Amino acid sequence: MPLASMSKATSICGTPRGIPQVEVAFDIDANGILSVSAKDLGTGKEQKIEIKAGSGLSDEEIKSMVSDAESHADDDRKARELAEARNNAENAAYQAERQLKEMGDAVDEASRTEIEAAIIAVREALEGADANEINAKAEALQAAFHKVSEAMYERAQQEQAASGPAAADAEEEVVDAEVVDES
């Protein structure tokens, strides 16, 4: 089946993962013309495209395409699940690596090693095509990172509680003074 139109969003600049916010709108009019617009919410740049039918399809071609789509529905579902699993796992690994760098030495060596091993396991699972394995490795990574985040949060609360009374004592030492103008 020939493509009706091909387009690339050239006016919308590339940015690092997780930063861009792009609003995409689809509109189909009564004549079957598909209008697609994409707007970068950060820069306000917008790009639009209209897709019109290049040639009409016969009823037989339409029926054939519908039956073909129905027969491949299960394959399409599995492909979508795999794509979603890959995206989630890649994002989990990326976020874990980035946050490990941000936390620096605040993460103990054992936890850092556990998270790095989980990241490697996710990357290895991504080389395969088993959505269940990819999801399992991503969940293990998230659990390991969650455990470290919880420990760091508790440590920060304990440090705040330990320094809290000393800070409160310092605040209680208020000196009242009166300014007298002797001129």
C-alpha cells in the first residue's frame, strides 16, 4: 500500500530525553482528510501536515485490509507490549543512571553496586524480545532504586531531627533592643 504522505518535524528542535513537551493533535474532516499538528510547548514552534487519500480503494481491497488487520491483531498487540516494555525499561535505566550520578557519594557502595547490576540486567534484557523478562528486570531495578531512595530519605529525616533541636535553641536566643535617638 503506498504511503499517502511522509513528513518529518523539522521545525521542532531535538532536545534530551524527558525535557520536550510536544502537543500533538489529529483531526479527520468529513472528506477523510487527516490533519496532524505538533506544537513544542517550550518554544511555541508548530508544524502541520495534511494527509489526503492518493487514490480510492475498492471495496475488495478494503475488506482484504480489514481481514488482514484482524488476523494480525494478536501480533500487533504483542509488538505494542514489547515496545512499551522496552520504552519503560530504557527510561528506568536512564533515570537510575542519572539519579545515581546526582546522588554521588550519598549512595553507599553496596547499594550502588546493586543498582548498577540491575541496570546492566535491564540493558541485557533489552537485547532480547521477551516483554515479560524486560518488565521483570525493569521492576527489579525500580525496586532496588526505591530501596536506596527510602534509605536516603530516612537518613535525611534523622539528620534533620538531630540538628532540629540545636537549630531551635539557636532561634530561641532573641535579644530585644531599643534604639534611642539622642540627637
